[in-house]
Amino acid sequence: MRYSGLRAALRRARLQQALTQSALAARSGTSRVTIARLEGGSAGDVRLGTVLRVGEALGLEVAAVPLGAGPVLERHLARERERVRRLERRLAHAALAARLLAARPAEARALIAAARAAVDRWERERLCSRHYVARWRARLAGPVERVARALVEPDGWTDAIFQTTPWAFALEHPGP
């Protein structure tokens, strides 16, 4: 079994929680020296129970995986995280569509005008490709109802164009 990933994971989790080695030792029922040896790699033989207690104290699950599976699992995890980010962006835009439909007409038109202005700026300053600008212009064209529908009806470009959105101002500060 290789310990380098375990050492790094324990240290990273401890630092993310702003715990000292002493605090983690107290929380896990081990000594500070044991924590230092686990993180430093000088613990040649360490009891599985100790590793489990330290992991539990950090909110980590200790798992056995086949040799060489780590990189495959990391890639799978990265794909899943990206899938979740895409879904979150779609959800945020769907909530914005509902907000547009619920808003007073003048407010909804003002929000759309601000998004169109952002796209104009992208084009003027060449911040995005002309294809990207054209796709956002198409989604922002027409009355409020059409713009709202364009925010929730997926097409082949939805995930790509939602990565950079002219609605950032509205997504960061959702209204009541």
C-alpha cells in the first residue's frame, strides 16, 4: 500500500479545517507525534485503527482501492464535479428565467438590456469569439418570454455558453 496519497489527504484536510496537529490529535484520540509521523511519512507501520480515527476526526472516509485505480478514480471524480457545475449553471439560469417572468415588464426588459450590453462589450473588446457572441445574441433576442424560454431550453451549446454568461450580474445577486 502506498501512503503518499494518504499523507497528503490527511494534511490537506487538517489545514482546510484550520486544525493544528495537536488539535487533530486531541480530536482523534492520538498523539501529536503520531499525527506528525502520519503526515510526514515517517510512520512505517501504522495501525489501521489509528488511520481510521484520524480520518473520522477529519470527516474523511478511508477506503481501499485496487492498485493503479487512483488516477482513474480522480478522473471520474473530476468529470462528476464538472457535471455538477454544468447542472448548477443550468439551474441558476432557469431560476433567472423564472425571475424574468415574475418581474415587472420594465424590470425584466432592463435586465435583458444589461445582458445585451454585456454581449456588446464582449464583441467590441473581442473578449469572446464571434460565434459565442452570435449564440448569446440569439438567446437574448425577442420579448421577455422568448428570452426566458431560451434560458431553459437546452441545445448543443447550452453548457458551453453558460460557462461565460452575460447574466453574471443577475446570477450573483438574485432578487427576492
